Amino acid sequence: MKIFFTLILLFFSQFTSANNEFDPFRPHGQFINLGLHVMYIDCLGNKSPTVIFDVGLGDASANWLHIAKVLSNDVRVCLYDRAGYGWSDPGPGSRTTAQIVHELNMLLESAEISGPYVIVGHSFGGFTARYFTATYPDKIAGMVLIDSSHPDQIYRLSSLDQVKKKQSLKLARKEPAPEYMNETEKRWYFLNSSRKATFAQMGELKSFKDSAYQVKHSGPLPDIPLAVLTRGKDQLPEIDGVSLEQEWQEMQKNLLTLSENSWQTIIKNSGHQIYIDAPKEVVENILKVVMKIKQQKTKVVN
């Protein structure tokens, strides 16, 4: 009888090892317990400063991994999943920017990822970048805003609400993952189609007005190097004689007032997803911020 069970175990162990489709998959990064939920962060490279990315509403951090890999030759780069997205658990409380920044700061401290940081925010992630910098100014050495949301868009683009009500909101991803993605990226990509990611996106949309208010009243930012990257292709319609694209472009230009050490780059052939349309320009501007930070340190030393 013992010989029989031994043979059975050997058979199934060979079967499972040969069919690794069901083997546990563990990503490269860290799972950090924040007390009420676990969040995921993945860092590449080891040179200072550390570049932190926050992505757009409903976006996948995996979409930025190719940029992170390029940058990791010159700096340390960290990608994380906001609560509910990717490998991170759903988070407590309303999904406002203040809550998101609080969790990001806890995540960085718990993971022992020390600054100084260059914080990069795309679209809704721009709220995170601005609020984090205003709340923890001593931790942020530079900032990059990539076609970032602006708190004034709540009313300047309010006529878009009429259009959105007539359209169904796309909350789940049905299209296959891009072919260039590796196994880790594909799993990361599809996790953003999960039920928890859908509810995370809905929570952020529900709290968007509150987030805009928090960012608008978060206080002044330090005069750190600030790169503003703006799309060049029109994405918004004209409604009731008002060009909403022009409103967007004016708000993008207004972002330059956040720091006296700022510049804007308009990416002519890019839409809102600049990291896909023009990854080279994204990398170049992040490294330009890093260069300016190092130049400032050199002046202080001399």
C-alpha cells in the first residue's frame, strides 16, 4: 500500500512540474502590509535620486515598466499599484488624493525606500504628485507632470459631463495584452480588469471632485525642477462654442506657475497617453529634472 501511494505522489509531482500553468506566480516586487491592506511596489536600479511613478485613473503600472527599465540605468525607479489596482488590495476610506498620498507615503516608509524622490504623475496621477509634494516638501526634489489633471477642470470641462452621460463608461479591459509584454507585465495588465480594480476606479471617479479640491488647496510647492509634458493632438471637442481642448491647454500652461524652475514640452504627435506615443521624450525630461537636481546640489556644495 505504501508503495502504491508513493507511486501516486511521484506521478502527480511530475505532472504538476511539467504543467507549470497552475504554479504560483510571484512578481518581482515587494508586498508591504500597511495594517489594513497590503500594497505592491517594484523598484529597479540603485542610483539616487529615486523616481516614483503614479499612473492615470484606471491605468496599469505595467504600462510604464518599459520606461522604468530604461531609466533604471541612471536612477532608482519605483512603480507601485494604488489600492485596488494590480497586486494591491482595496484600500480603506474614500479614494481621494489625500488618502492615496497618505498610503503612498506609508508604503515608501514601510518598504524603507528613502528619498529624495522625483515624483512623476500622469493624468490623475498628477494630483498625487502635486499633493505629495505640498504635503511632504522635504522629501521631493523634482516633479514631472505628464498631461496631468488640473483641479480647475472640474468646472472648466464640466460640459463634458453631458457627453459622458450618453456614453457607457469602459470599466473592464477585454482586449488582449500587448504582444511586447512579458509574463509579469501581462498578469499585471489583466489584474487591472479585475473586480477590485473596477471598484477602485469607480471609487476614484466618485471622489474626483473632492480630490480636485484637496489639490487646489494643498498649499504652495517648493521651487523644485518641474517638467510639464503636454499632448499635441486634440482630444476634446468644442461644445456650445467653447473649445475644451483649448481649456485643457491653458490649464497645462498654468501648471508652470507651480515652480519658478519649470518648463513645458508639447509633444506634437502625441495624444493623452504620452508614455506610449513618446516614451523617449518622457525619459529625456525625467533625466533633465534629475540633472538639474544634481546641478543644484553642486552649487550648494561649492
